[in-house]
Amino acid sequence: MINNSYDKIVLFGAGKIGRSFIGQLFSRGGFEVVFVDVFKPVIDELNKRQSYRVVVKDEVESVITINNVRGVFGEDEELVIREIATASLLAVSVGLHGLKSVMHLIAKGLVERYKIPEAKPLDIIIAENLRNAAEFMHAELQKYLPEGYPLEERVGLIETSIGKMVPIMLKKEMEADILQVFAEPYNTLILDKKAFKNPIPAIEGLAPKENMKAWVDRKLFIHNLGHATTAYLGYLSNPKATFLYEVLADHSIREKVRQTMLQAANILLKKYPDEFTLEALIEHTDDLIRRFQNKALGDTVFRVGCDLRRKLSAEDRLAGAIYLAMKLNLPYDLILYGLVAGFHFRATDEAGNLLPADQEFTSIYARGVPEVMTSVCGFDPIDDQDLIAESVLIDQSIRP
């Protein structure tokens, strides 16, 4: 049964993850879902229909209609603050840049909520792929909350691991229905059990975990790492390939990706021996590779590999795994190859355009591999000089 103290979730972000995953879970779990977004056409359409469709892409396609939803325009501060003050639960799914931009509004809502004598603490589900998300949000909220506001007592900051894959939709598909969203069948939201201030809602699909950091790292260093490695090795092998399933149809690419993911799994196993087993991590890896090959999902090499400055950065999937491997004195050669393969990634969108940030990346790469390794990947030019030299050799072997 659903805990009756939860009846309305205010969800910042009516994007693909917000609608296909968080909104879907909580609507089907009995909540009213109130989306807050600055894209007014989506908000207007949500209020007009009070429902939308999630198209589940699998061998047999199905459609889920999500009801009991409405929208609030993000620039209507007074209304947003009122919704936060009276919410049972809050969630954010807006990306790192968007997260910073909504902190002042959330803080104002928390202050208004604090004035209501019977108001309970507010749990905030941070539905972002962001390491140390709770620490980040705590620091950001403190910038806007008044001195003396009891943040630790009044707010639960709930980190999550977002494993659901949502592909880029074609322009014609979005124009056909502005609210419709595609997604894979996977529907499990891993979240931090210990961070809740209130009872955890008894909703199908929620998977509370004791050691949340381990599960965030599993997402980053197996799922995200495997995704990126597939895109980068696949592009090297077949630059004209559009879809992930195309490149994974090549057994040699599929096996290289799998071995790279398993190298990362061994790193995680040593870091979190009480949380994972090798058998479970192998099973997870093989399940992910199966999901990556979902033809109906139509996930593209471009989507999975683009945004190089972020995906190749020090705290992210590939460089972050290498840092951890070095700290634990474990092999990382396959992961390093995947990282350097990313330097050569030039996939484009359906219009034939590079992501603007990736155009900038090409200019950094033009200054040499050591420049990328230090300025993008965050390695130290002195302490990590052997690693950088190794990356130069890998780069030379990749160049035509």
C-alpha cells in the first residue's frame, strides 16, 4: 500500500527522464505529479490534457498513459513556491546546469513551507546522474536559505542512480506529440534509503539501498562507461553507423566493450567488497549489453557518445574509473583505450551537426593528447606523466 502521507510530488523538469521515469513511477503509484518547467508549450499541454503517453520500446511495443499530472510554469515564482510548500515530496530532473538555476526557487519554497506549523520535512529526490549529488545540493541550498534554517532536520536529500535509457526522438516524432516520450522497459529507481526524513513511499519500482555511493559508482563505472565505450569503439570501427545495436552486432566490438566493463567491475568489487559480488556484476554487465542492443529503442551512437568535455572529464565514467583503478593499484588498460578512442569521436546528429561543445573539444585535441589528458581529463602533467605517455601511444595506434 502507498503511504497516505504522500499524495503530491512536485517534479522540476518535464524532460524525457522526468516524464518517462520519475513522473511515470509516481503517477502509477498514486501520486499527483506536478511538473515545473520553463518550456511553456509542454506546461500548457500538460494542463490541457492532464495526461501523456510513454511509448515503451521493446520487441513488442506498448504504450502507457500517465494520468493525474499537471504543470506549473517555472517563471511563475509565487505559484512554484506555493506548490513546494504544500508538496508531499519533491524531485529534480533538470541536469547540472538546470539544478543550479532552480536552487533559489526551491529555497524559497522551503522557507514558505517552514511557516506552516503542521508541515512535515520535505524529501527531495535528486534524479540526476551526478556523483555526490546530495553534498552539491546541500551547498547550493545553503547559499539561498536564511541563516539558521534547519536544513539537516527539515530536508532529506535523496541521491539516486538513474539507469533508464531514453533515446533522442526525431524532430517529426516530437512534432507529432509534444508530450509523448520513448523509453525502454527498465523501470527501477535506485535511491538512498538512509537519506529519507519521512517513510519511503511504497511504490513499485523504488529500490532503496543502504550504501548509495556504491550504486552511484556502479551506474557511472559500468553502465555509463559501457555506453561510452560502445559509442567510441563503434565509431572507430564504423563511423557511418547510426545506432548502438549496429556497432554491437560486430562480435569483436561487443566483446571489447564487455571486457572493458568487466575491468571496471573488478575495480568496483575491490572498492565495495561488501556491496557487490563478481557474479552479480557480470550478470549486470551482460544485462546492460543486452539492453544496449535493443533495436526498438533506437539509441544512437551520437547520443551515447556526444558531450565529450563532460563524458571524458576527471569525475566522469572513463577518467574517473582510471583514477580509482590507480588508487587501488588495479589494471585500467582497456578503460584507457576507451578514453583515448573518445578523443576521435566525431558522430553527428540527424542534421549532420556536431554538438557545439564537441566542436570546442576538437580544437583542444588539435593541441595534442597531453593537452586533452590534463585540461579535459584532469590528469596531472607530472604525477601522471607515464599514463599520459601511454595515452599518446594509444592515440598514435588509432590514427589512420
